[in-house]
Amino acid sequence: MEKITEQKWQLPKGWLKVNKLPWEFFLVLITVLVFAVNSFASPYFLDVWNLSDATFNFVEKAIVALPLAMLIICRDIDLSIASIIALSSVAMGFAAQYGLGLELIVIIGISVGILCGLFNGWVVTHFDIPAIVVTIGTMSLFRGISYILLGDQVLKDYPDGFEYFGQGYLYWVFSFEFGLFLLATVFFYVLLHKTNFGRRCYAIGNNPTAAFYSGINVKRHRLMLFVIVGALAGVAAVLLTSRLGSTRPTIALGWELSIITMVVLGGVNIMGGSGTIPGVFIAVFLMGIVTFGLGLLNVPGIVMSIIIGGMLISVIATPILITKFSRRET
Amino acid sequence: MKILFTSREALLCMLILAMLLSVGAVAKDFLNLSNLLSVYNDTSILIILALGQMLVIITRCIDLSVAANLALTGMAVAMLNGSYPDFPVPLLMLFGMLLGLSMGMINGLLVWKLQIPAIVVTLGTMSIYRGIVFLLSEGAWVNAHEMSETFMHIPRSLHLGVALLSWLSIMVIVIFYYFCRSSRSGREIYASGNSPTAAFYTGIDVGRNQFIAFSISGLLAGLCGYLWVSRYAVAYVDVAAGFELQVISACVIGGISIMGGRGTVVGCVLGAMFIGVINNALPVIGVSPFWQMAISGSVIVLAVIASSKAEKKSGRIILKSAAIVPSR
């Protein structure tokens, strides 16, 4: 056997350790690479205002990606996030039409998100049904309700000051959205990596039965995660509605897939049990920089989706391939 | 008698009949044979795709790329027809099926050889295939006047008073019925979804069966690519965008368990027909089409709740320790 391995083409010795490096290392590497390539490819890339504008395109998605990462670590998934955004945006639109105040509109938007998450979580945990089926259903349900309520109409009577959430700047080039995203990242980092709540996510994701027998209230925990995802989808709805200044039932259409792509790209195992918030954080930037850079080069959005799709598969496949090859050598 | 209330198929059948009758009570013409045939014809593509999806779901995977696959083959076939109108259409159909098959095989290979979760693979290939449609067509549409007569005529042509499109779907149903119940590979697909570990120990290659399921799903999506484009006489980048979710919904309503290993051809077809009847009935009874999405959404949620209760009731617990089933 040993003779055969000697004759074979061998990877350099150092390669064998590659699969022991954390996922985040690769992500940072790729991100830096893309960043460098982009700044050479287009003279407009390194402009702070351009970069700041670029963040608007992914921050709203990213805010939902963070709690969704925790949900996926718990072996659940929520495909209805984009529909929740639509429904809560519609609710806010109607609230604005009735002349409610700014605070009330925001509260209504977030509470609709919470209610949707509660419904998802209740059906999933109470009836013990796989989350993917339930949320495929509620994805149509929530968006369907927005269609029923709004039809082909537009709601755009938002009060003054509402536009701040999506368009305002905290300081210099740092937008309110971006600040909120950083805050959310810190919050979810602490929640997932520094608290009991977070440890339980990993426990449930690795083995729900064992987690149950070790005294974790698995159902309540999953329910809470669904509610958190719903709440953050509500927050994203506030930001998006405020940025666009109008609500249609097609708002955020197809976002669920790009948000899940962000999470998976961030190294969260779609089968549950592993993944980190920093990984998702970097993946968000990676996707943002790639789309922004390609946009500057006049690449149409649909071609970007090829690149994002290819990135998703190759980023997942590369470590698997490396492990396969290095196993063959040893 | 009991089977009437417990089996998903019987329930769905009664539900569809009840829907047809109540719509017929409002609009008498709805129950005409010709109208019913056109409703079925309208649902044919959904039925074919749902059957392919069923196999994939039975092996514990999911294929989100069917609609993009359909769009790509549809565009390729339409463009070929536009440039070479004399190219025989049956060969064109075969080409579409092969193209769809190869796309399904790419999905299947990634799942089989690299063991990437199917949802990740097809999420990626979904946007890749859809993007290639754009690259291929450069965003342009292929309209009816650019397609040849026979290209558009074939699915519409009547045989025994029924359109060929309907005949094709009936053919697929019959083949699937045989394949799933009586063929060795069909049973292996069920086995590898029902319990991959047990299937492995009986010598079944689970990954290979997943690959086969994906290939069949791709093949059927390729066939539907031609059917769709020729039926609606137009091909563009966003053809059938979001249709994959309707396909999965049809499977879920039809009682295909998303955990794999469980589901019947009849249920799947009924699930697709349920959606088809709703889509066709709503405009007839004067309900705004905006209701359609919410209705099918609530039906999915209710259907999975109903089946979760039915599954729990069936079978008594004889051995307490056997009742603890490891989840997923």
C-alpha cells in the first residue's frame, strides 16, 4: 500500500492542515482577494461614499441572516422570511394610512413579524412538523395575505421622519442601517457564543434527543428562535420600507433564497449543529462586495446570480474535495 | 369505510370533487367535459414536474432548480427552433429532455459524490441555470412569430379529443405508477429515503439512488421546458419563476413526506390537481386571483397538520423503547 501512495501525485505537506483551519479564515481570504481585485478593476470602488451606498443593498438581508443562522444551527429553517417582510411592510403601510405616529408604525411592523414567527414556531413545535414544509406553506400564506390586502395597489403615505430608518446617516458615511446591522451582529454574537441560550442551539442542532434528555426545553427553545427570526424580519421590513418609501405585495420577493445563501456561505451547516456569527458576518460582506464590484463593471444582476450560485457550491465543495484528496494520500 | 377518512388520497379526492361541485353550482359551464379537460390540460405540466420532484423528495432531498431547468431548456429549444425552423420537433423535444437530464445529473452528482446537502446544491444551481438563460438569450424574448407552426402545434394537437399535453402527462403518470410500485429501482428509491442506514446495509447505494432521482427530475423538467414554451408561445428569462415552490407545494399537499420514504404517485397527482383546480376555479367564481396564493398556503399548512396527526394515530406502540425514533 505504501508504495502506491509514494508513486501518486501528492499534495504538499502543509495542505493537510488546511482542513483544520477555521472556515472564517477562508472567507476572509476570499473577501480580501475580491476586494483587491475590485479596487484594481474599477477606479470608483474605493470611494467611501460608493462603499457606503453599497452596504444598503445587503444590510437588510444581513439583519435577517444573523438570527436565521441560529435557527439553522438548531436544525430548523425559515423560508417565509421574505413573506414576513412583505406582510409587515403592508401592515406598516396601512398603519401609516390611518395616520398613526412614527413609533406606532415601527412597533406594528415589528410585532407583525413577531406574530408571524410565533405562528411558524407554534405549528412547527406543537404539531412536530419539519420546519421546511411549514414555512413553504406560510411563505405562500403570508405573501398571499399581503396580496389579498393590497392587490395591485401601492401604499406610500409614510409620515415625515420615517425615511430616516432606511436613508438616514448616523455619522459621516455610516448609515443608520449599517449601524443597526453592526449592533445586531454584536448582539447575536454574544447571544450565540457567550450565553447558555446559544450553547443550547448547538446542543439541539447536534442531537435533539440528547438535548431533550439533558433537560433542555427543546420545543420552547425552537419556538423562541422562530419568534426572534420573525422579529428581525420585522426590523428588516421597517428598514426596507423606509428606504423604498413605498409598499407593494411583491416587496422583498425571492429574498429568502439570497438570505439562506448568505447563511450557508458563512459556514453554517444546513443540517444543523455548527456555524458561527462571525462567519455569517464575513459572508455578508463577501456577497456585498462581489455584487457591488460586478455592478460597477456593468455586469447585469442575473449574471451576478450565476456567480453567487457558483460561489455557494464551490465554497462548500472545496473543503470537501480537499478532505477527500488528503484522505487518499494518507 | 375507515380508509375513506384516513387515507390522504381519498380525502384529497373528496376535497377536489367537493370543490368542483361547488364551483359547478355557481358556474354551470365549469363542469362541462371540455372545460374539465382544459383544466386538466392546464395542470399537466405541474403534474409532470411534481412527479419528478416526488422521487427527489422521497430520497430525502429537494430539487429547487426544476423551474430554472425548465426555463433554460425552454429557451434553448425555442432559440433552436427560431434559427432552424426545419429541425424536426420530436428531435427538439429529445434534445430538451437530454439537456434537462444533464442538468439534473449535475445536481445529482454534486449530491452523490460530494455529499453536499441537496437544498444547498439546488439553491446554487437554481440561480446558475437561471443566469445561463440570460446569457443564452441576452435578455431577449422569443415570441410566437419566431416559432414554427409545428413547434407550437404539437402539444395542442388533439388525439381522441384530448390534447397531446394531457396524454403526455397521463403517460408519465402510468410510467411512474409502475416504476414506483413494481420496479426494482423504484423500490430502492423508497428504501433509501425511508431509512438510509437500513438501505445501506441491504446493499443499496443511497447516493446513487439520489442521483437517479435527480436525473429523472431533470429529464422531466427538460420535457416540460419544451411543453411550457410551446404552450404559452413565448420564452424569456423569467419563465416559470417561482414555479418550483408550486411543484413542492403539490407534493406536500399530496402527502409526500418531506422526511423521505413516504408518498404515492396518486397522492402526488391529486396534490397537483388540487392546486390546478384552485387556480382555474377562482376566476370562475369571481374571487380575485390575489387570493390564490393565500389559499394554497393555508392548504399546505392544514395538510401537513392533518397528516402529522394521522401519522401519529396510525400504529400502536407495542414496545415502548421502539417508540423513541431518532429525529432526522
